[in-house]
Amino acid sequence: MAKNQPKDILSRVADLGEEALHKLPSFPGGDRVMEVVNQSRTRLDEMQKRLRGLDVLETRVDQLEKRLAKLEKPTSTKSAAAKKPTTPKPPA
């Protein structure tokens, strides 16, 4: 009964893909293609590990930017008033 049921399109594509992968090494240059695919998988894994580390660095940069903003902010208006040069008043 199960043999008579039609397969959905994804199952058929997956089956064809598996067959093609099994036959690939028998074609000329197929070994090279398989080698490149395996190297790509390894490189992608390494890239994912590095990208995960960027999240930690972004958080640290955000924290440092907040600390820097606090340090650069003027503390009070008294210091700004103290920095103004005083002009002598003309005698009346």
C-alpha cells in the first residue's frame, strides 16, 4: 500500500539529491567537487564560531560607549560658569 502512495515534491528532490551525491565521485572531476563542498562546510563552521564572538564584542563596545558618554558629560553648570571670563563693569 505504501508503494502506491505518491511522494511529495520535497521527498522526490531529496531522493534525487542523494542519488546525485552518491554518483558524483564516479564522474570526472567529481572528487574535486566533493572536496570543495567538504572544505566549504568546514569554513562555514569556523565562520559561525567567529560571528558568535562578535555579539560579545558588541556588548562590550556598547558598555564602553556609555561609560565614555558619562565621562564626557559636563558635571554641573557651576563649572561652566566658572570658565566664563569676567568683564570689568564700567564705573558709574
